[in-house]
Amino acid sequence: MRRLWFSACLLSSLVTRAQAIPASGPTPASFVPAGYQVLRRGQVTGDLNGDGRPDMALALTSVAEDRESWGKHPLPPRLLLVLWGTAAGYRLAAQSRQALLHRDASFNGDPYDGLAIKRGVLVVAYDVGGSWGRSTTAKFRYRHGDFCLIGETDVYGSHHADCDNLPYPPRYTYRDVNFVTGDYEIIETSEACRLLVHKRGRQPVRPLRKLSEYKPAK
């Protein structure tokens, strides 16, 4: 019981310290809380607000993820931070505590697959691997004073099979949505390599989800 109490207190301490992200700092390292580290492919630079100055996005994970002793205890959240570049260093522009999945969200390795900044858009990639794997790409743009989800691509299919008659694998599902315009594309194939669905359309446009509200499917 005492060990469980100590573990709970230690977890609470780490989570509390994770809240203390400064509003500004001279370097990206200034925004990494105690007990956290940058994920692989977790630091990217690019202009996200069109002011010509390089901004930055950071994907952070708790060092507790590397400790087997945590067992079944809930882990501190991974953090996604967006930093504005300034003349004095950086300023916190946005953050999320649920946009990045933990490595235990997949049975086939860490589902986090990296960050990118492309033409002013922050791209977050996930890959839940395996012989039948799913990958998701979420795209965020700075709009109306916040980062919003403007697009999402979800792909499911075999990593080890091909169709002779189609440019897609069997039992393949592709869904791409532009949430700004409502445009979408859907492709589905059967296990026997028959093209079941290939259509484009436009869905109703709804209010965009903020980065802080976004949570990827596992």
C-alpha cells in the first residue's frame, strides 16, 4: 500500500511539474519541463504564422515511459508545444496534452511517427503498425488566433500484400478530409482485391477543432 501511495505521489508530482510550461524563453530547451525529453523527430522548424520568422514545434515525452517499474500506472501525458519565434527567443503559442499517443497505445511499437511543418501547416503523423496497420496524418493551421485541425488522412491496409489489378493493397481503406472546405475522398478494397468504393464528395463544414481539443483515434 505504501509503495502504491508513493507511486501515485510521484506521478502527481511529475504531472504537476508538466503544467509549468513558461510563456516565453530564450531557447526551445526552456520549454521542456523537468522529467520530459524530446521525442525522435520531435523538433521541427518553419514559419507557421507568415511573419517570415522561423517558429518551432516540439513533441515531448515523460522519461517515465522508459521505466519498466511504472507497470500499469498511468503515465504523464505526452506534450505537443508550438512556439512562436521572436527577436528574444520563443513564445508559447499553443499546447496539447492529448494530441500525442503514448507508445503503449499500440502493440506494434510507438504509434508516434514524427512532426513536420509544410507550407505553414503543422503535420503530426501516427503509425499503428503490424501486418494490418493504420496510419493517420493530422494537419493543423493557425487560424483566428489558434491552431485548428484543417485536415486528416486515415489509411488502413496490409503492409505485406499487394493487388495485381489495383494500386492498393487488399482490405484497404483510405479516408481524407479537408475540414475547411468539407471535401473528402474515400477508397475501399476487399480482401479479394476488388475495388469496393472510390468516391469524392463534400460534407457539411463544421467549426474546426482546436489543437488543444484534438485526440487521435487509437
